[in-house]
Amino acid sequence: MSDLLVVKAKIKEAAKGCNVSGDLAEALDAKLRQLVADACSRAEANGRKTVMGKDL
């Protein structure tokens, strides 16, 4: 897999009080990549090249 879009240390910070397995960052990265791709598609469908928060 290419470089992760998420920071493992930040995931651990966000998961206060919970253990974080080694595969969580990869799974979260896959979800994030899909969210971004879907947001890009929505922006394009609305005639925009700029992806905005409302596209999520």
C-alpha cells in the first residue's frame, strides 16, 4: 500500500483508554481514501473542481 493518509500516533491519541491494533491504521486509511474519492465524485457531479466539506 502507498503512504498512509492517517498518522498512527494521532489514532492512538484519539483512542484514549483503548488499545489500538496494528491493522487499524490501514483500515482507517482505506475508509478515508474511499470518503475522499466519493467526495471528489460528488463535487464533479455538481460541476465543481473544488471538494468541500459538504461533499462528505
